[in-house]
Amino acid sequence: MRFFKHLLTSFLIVSCFVSNAQNKTVLSIQTDKPIADIQPTMWGIFFEDINMGADGGIYAELVKNRSFEFIKPLMGWKLDQQPFKEGAITVLAKQGVNLPNPRFLQIKLNNATKGNLSITNEGFRGMGIKNGLAYDFSLQYRQPKTGVKLHIELINAAKEIIGSTILIPTETGAEWHKQAIRFNATATALKAQLRIWFEGSGTIDLDMISLFPTDTWKNRPGGMRADMIQLLADMKPGFIRFPGGCIVEGFDLANRYQWKKTIGPIEERELKINRWNIEFAHRPTPDYFQTFGLGFFEYFQLAEDIGAEPLPILSCGMACQFNSAELAPLDQIDPFVQDALDLIEFANGKISTKWGKVRNDIGHPAPFNLKMLGVGNENWGPQYIERLAVFQKAIKDKYPQIKIVNSSGTDPDGARFDSLNLALRKMNADFIDEHYYRKPEWFLQNANRYDNYPRNGSKIFAGEYAAQSDKTVSVNNKNTWLTALSEAAFMTGLERNAAVVQMASYAPLFAHIDAWQWSPDLIWVNNLQSYGTTDYYVQKLFATNKGNKELSITQNNAVVSGQDSLFAAASIDEATQELIVKLVNVSSAKKSIIISLNGLKSFASIGKVLQLQNDNLQQTNSFEQPFLISPKESAIEIGTKNINCSIAPYSFSIIRVKILAKK
Ligand code: AHR
């Protein structure tokens, strides 16, 4: 922070020097000579199942460990018997080789009445229950004969019943059956639990015990949490990268993300430990597993729903190099490569193809129109380049139009980055994925990072970035106005270099307030609410105000990248015929600015300003004040040749003006 103050002071000194007689900063926009296309993909989102982003997050399942496949099979469950009877509840496994979901619960009853025997699920740090909302309870069961009745209850923290129903399994025999029932909640609770009392006599086997709210995204049964997805849709992201992140690589190769195991009936999707379960000793999350209730089909569907290009990232045959760093030998890499080729066929293939048919059978005959694919997440070293070369050849031979996203490692500088950058450019890599988790000062100092990048050859995907108020992986990191403002300044530099930077995404995306491993994050949630951080509103403003043609905006013929504490970018949106100007003021002083409009365009006399501002750089949004720092709209007068504006201290402003016609 001391350094940031110093940096601001030096900007202020520059400010006095460059300002004109009226103490106004003059910026010039050449309005009729676009300098680059801004890609529709420019601002996107990065999704990973970290911080309970998927299970316990966007995946709206409320029951934790629904199929008893966690390492401890009864984790998340509490068994209650009055009086206790040995052997009344047991965990058994279905017989067979490599079954994806072998375990189940067996209940034996002898004249049980309600109050004798129950199982209770605690949910993911409780279950968020809403008064009046309908919930879908379901399970799989088998029983030799009928005779068992299930009393389903939602209970709040005070142990009061806030919703109940009765389910009587009707089918008998050796086969598994599914039965479901819908019931309403009678009160709201942030941390409810699900209790099932058993009544009657007999033996019943249970599996896939599930509870979903009915108000899911697009009301899809077994779907996603609508409030969280709405926040994503509101950003109008150009792409969605999934499923990560380090989760792609896995702690070891056995635990890597394998997309083929994440499609089809959910009871056949093999659960895996989440690598964030064990990653940080200071943030242990022993109950964090991946059920894959959300799998690749659902992620493609989500991309389609929110109008984002899908960007799947696959294992390159290297496990996380922070963990085991296990390598698939180069001569055994084919199955990994085949996974990539099959994924392209799954997404784009005709329904007459093997994997196109799988997509069709799931219910999506139309292709997903996949255009790009990531090979490896944060992988590095000659081992990565060797493996990448095999993927590149196979993918380009069969699908030359597919763009490949390639890793430049963990850091945006240093020997590792330099050697990867060199090697990738030699390979004519389509996209180089750069990651920067850095202090706010770094973001200010690096807003001109891409000004001198080569215009030809590989394009940049700023795949993971977030300003760290403390330091990377520190639990003290916060989403402050300072982090967001410094990102906004940096992002003007990305947009000013749209010829080079074609995609960018903040990371990580979601965090559950009671179950996070990594901070800061774009969106914070509890079991009932979600809110966008200061950083979220910066991302959203950029994404919803990007335009499609970059214009030059200069101060004394130089790009506006920190002089006078200002950062700027300008563009035109040809679809709406608007000029869009972005201005970031990182100083504590108000700025008087004249924007000189040069070129053959004329403009409406009134424009619109969208502004994020706060005088306190440490300010954060919160569950209590989710919109404390969020865009405020106002009008601005536009002159025939210029815009006179006063830019508030510590602010990010966007001016939108209608283009009327040529002068
Ligand atoms: O975003 C959190 C992690 O940061 C990602 O999983 C990884 O790619 C990076 O190190």
C-alpha cells in the first residue's frame, strides 16, 4: 500500500507538469480510424470447481455425499436410532468391476415408527431453503417387498420442521428404481438440514439421495443455482473457460479431470476427490469432492445459454506440477490426445459420428460450435512443450480451424515464462495463456505490458488474473476497491491492445463464504445469496461496453497509461453506433479532462456515463451491502468537437455517445 501511495504521488507530479493552462488534461480520440478489431471473445469468464464453485455452488444439489462415495462413506450424514440396534444401518457396495458408483446404504427395520431411526444430511455447510419454494426430493432404492415409509423433513437451525412430505417406495425386486416427490418449504433458512425418518418393517437399499430446489436456472430439474448463473449472464461474457484451473491437471493423473466420465446419467458419473480438498493446509476442506453432477455437457449448455464461446481446457498428460507432477510417458500420450479429438467431435460432430451421437442422445442434436480448446492448464518445462507438439499436430491435422490455447506457466515473467513464450511462438501457438496474480501496483505498472508485443503471430489470452490486496494464496486477500480499480486501469491496456489480446478472464470466479480455499474471487455466495464484488463490476462494465473497433486515445501523442494518474481506452460499437470511452482515475484528485474528438464523425449532444467510484480504496461489497460499489448512471453534455468532463477521484467511468453521422 505504501508503494501504491508512492506511485500515486509520482503520477500527481506528472499531472501538474502535463496539464494545460486551465489545469485540464487533454485527451485526443481519432474517431474515424479504428486501429484494431475487438474480438467478441475479449472479456470472458473462468470457471473452476474451487471454493465450492460447482458442488455446493452453481450445482443446485443440496445433499452432500448423496451416493456415499466420499472417502468416508457417511461424511455429511448423521444416523440416529432410538433405541440403538446393531446392524440396522450399513454401507454396502454393489458387486462388479470398475463400477462408477458402487456404495449404497442398507436400512433394516422391524416395526419402526417415526422417531426410531433417521438419517440426516447436513448439506454443503447447511442447505439454503426458501419459504414457499417447491423442492424435489428423489432417491434410488431397491427392496424385496414393500413395507417401508419415508418421512422427509427439512429442519432449520432451531430444529424446527420447515417442510415435510412422505414417500412410500412402491417398486419391489432386485432392480434399482428411482422415485421422486415434490414438496414446499414453509420457512426460509440459511443452514437447514434434510432428515429422513423410516417407518415400517423390512429391508431397503438407498442410493443417490437428492434434494433440488425448483427455482433452478431455466427451471431445469437437477440444474444450476439461478442467482449465481444470472450474475454470469449479466456480464454477457464472450467465452467461458471450464473446468479450471488446476483441477484440470489433478493432484496426480488418476485424479485429472476426464470429460468422458462427466457425461451421461449422473448416477454413472464417477466421483473424484476435489484437488482443493487437500491443497492448502491452512484452508482444509475434507468434504470437498467432485460428483460431476455438472459435467462437460452441462458446461457446454451453460455456454450456449449465456451466449459465451465454450473454452474447455484438457489435461496434456501432466499432473499438477505443484503436486505430484506425474507425467504420462510421451509414448503413452495417445489416450490423452484422443480425449481432445473426441471432445471436438462431441461438441461439433454430426450425429452420425460416434461422439456426435452421444451428444444427440443426451438431447442436443445441434453442434455446440466449439472453436477453441486449451491443452494443459499451468504446465511448463520441456515436458510440456513435447506433449503440446503431439496434441498440436493431431488437432491441427484433423481440425485445422480449432484454435489451441497454450500455457505459459504460472507467472507472467521470469525464466520459466521466457522459455515457454519463446518455444510457443516458435510453434506458432494460436493463443498464449498468461496468468498474473499480483499486487495492485503491478497492474498499474503493467497497463502498457502489451504495447510492444508483436502484432503478428500468437495472440494473448489473459486467462487468469486478479489483483491481490495481500499476496497470492493469502487468506487476507480482499476484493477491495483498490484491487478493482487497479484491474480496471490494467484492462484499459488490454483493450488498447485488442490486436494482440483477444481474450481475458478474472480468476477465480466463485467462492462460498463458509468453504473457500482461495481469495480474492469475483463473486461471493452463501447458501441463499450471491453478490458481485467491486472487481465483478469492473469486469461487467468492460464486457458490456466493449465495442468492436478499437480507437486510438492519446495524451500528447502517447497512449494514456498512467500519466496524470489516468488510464484510458476508446472504441466504437458499430452495432449500436456508439463511441465508448473508458477512463480510470487512480488518484485522490478530481480530474478535469477535455476529450478532443477528431475525425469525420458527429455525435449526439447528450451522452451517458456509467461510473464506479469510492473515496475509500479499502471499501468492499458484502452480503449486507452488495451494491455499495456498483455502476451509477448519469448524463453528460457532448460538444461538437470535444467532451468536457470532470472525473471523480478513484473512479472508473465509461462514456457512451451516439454517433449521428459523418461530419
Ligand atoms: O485460480 C486458482 C488457481 O490459480 C487455478 O486453479 C490455477 O490455474 C492457478 O494457479
